[in-house]
Amino acid sequence: MRIAGIRTYLVALGCLISIPVQGQTYPDKPVRLIVPLSAGSAVDTLARIPAQKLAELWGQQIVVENRVGANGMLGTEAAAKAAPDGYTLLLANDAALATSPALYPKLAYDPARDFAPIALAASIPVVLVVHSSFPASTVQELVSEAKASPGKIHYASGGNGSAQHVPMEMFKQAAGIDLVHVPYKGLGPAFNDVVAGQVPVMFAGMSNVFPHLKSGRIRALAIGSAKRSAAMPDLPTMSEVGVTGFDYAAWAGFLAPAGTPPAIVAKVNSDLVKILGLVEVRDKLAALGFEVSPGTPQEFGEMIRREMAKVAKVVKDAGIRVD
């Protein structure tokens, strides 16, 4: 019994000693970074810019694998089931980590249980826009128009449960108005019809909005995030224009499969924070509409849980369903 106890103690001691060693030697071979969206997408770009810098820092190749399908769920599931050794990482967005769990009760992964959060990569503020011909230049005027004509003003989105649909339902609930949803098969067709004046209202990502604001085809009324953006400092927040408590932005972050050694998670986080703090990296991402603020693994994990709860409430209250 005494010998067995000593063996158990030595095994446990060996595990404790191995934790910092794993962090010191990692990585000693190529790392796979799963991006569950297509090459060239905003999330893919957000993955590749820091991945290149990480590869230089580590002296190891980082293979970006675009595992596309089911609005990001297939790639996210694959990452959840990967070996928790630090050699498979994931960059997933809010659609896969917060919206899909609210829309699909039988999802094959649980973002809060099946992943070790590493760091928030960036957020992408959404902007409430209207076509230039629409008779509203402020949020208050849009609300007045909607209350005067309930159920007659249409808004576009990239589909049910999309990053344009969810914030608009939040807006409708907060402002007490009735707008009619026009779902498209993707952000591109939806936004193009708003720019063309076929549908007057939409929430869109800042990077989509910039070029058309300059052309005068659309007007920006407010930003969805709780704070103003440095990229559009004159644009008020929804709270500032009277829609209290509104806070919505698209976002994406780095994760590892649950069970990945804490020392490896800490190392990846530390190196990502350094890289995302580089002026050249921040400038590149800012030009694409990203706002970078990585933080700690604990902060990112708490954010994921908050976002899951927030989106689940909107989906339930609005009765959002997917076919």
C-alpha cells in the first residue's frame, strides 16, 4: 500500500512539473489553426494576419485550415473534437459561439464546455444605416417613422439569425417598433439591395459601410457598440440617442479544445497579446474595421458566456427560427 501511494504521488508530481515544461517547449512542430469560414472572409483575414506573426515568433508553420460549412458549425465542431495538445487552435466568431447555440438546441458542441478560451481577437462594430432616400437622418426620426407606419418599413439581413438580424431584433424590442424582416442568402446580396435602395434599413459591419458612406448612397445613424469607435468618432452609440442598454458587435476569438494544458493556453495568449499590440498589426486590422482588445483567457471566457445568454434571450423573445 505504501509503495502504491508513493507511485501515485510521483505520477501526480510529474504531471505538475510537466505543465510549465509544456509551455516552455511549445510549439515544437506545426500548429493547425481552424477557421470555420471561407478563405477571404473577414474572420479568415483576422486569422491570417496574427497567424503569420505567430509563425515568425515561434519558428513553426501555422497551417490555416478553412473548414467551411453550416455557418461555421462544422469547423467549430472539428476543433472541439481535436486532441487537446495545443496543436489545433480555432478562430471562431460570434455566429458559431453565441448565435448557433441559441438557434440549434442539438448543437454538437458547447462553447462554454468544449473549449479553452485563449483571447478575443477583435470586435467588429455594427452600424445602423439607411438608404439616402429614406426620410430619417437620426435614430429618433427612424423610430418616429416606424411608429407612424408600424409593419410597413422593411429591413434587410443576411438571413435568419445572422449578425444583421439579431441586432435589429434587439433594436426593435428596445425601441418598441415594428419593422419587417427581409432575409437574404448572405450579407452581400442584402447589403447591395440597401445600397441600391430596394430595402431602406439595415445593421451592417463597419467595413462594409465605409465606402458607401463616402459615396452618399447610405447614411449612418448610430453604432451598435456601447462605446464610440475611433474609426467613426462622430457617430453616436445607440444608448446616446435614447435606445438604452443596447450593446451589440460582431466578434471573433482564439480558442483551443477543452483540456489543453493551461501553460500552453497562457503562452498562446501572451504571444497573441504581444502581436495584436503591434502598431502594424493594429493598423492593418483597424483599416478593415476591426477593433482589437485581446485581454485574458478568463475575460474571453466570461464574454462568451455573456454573449450566449444575451443572444439566447433575443432569439427567444423575437421567436427567431432557422429552417
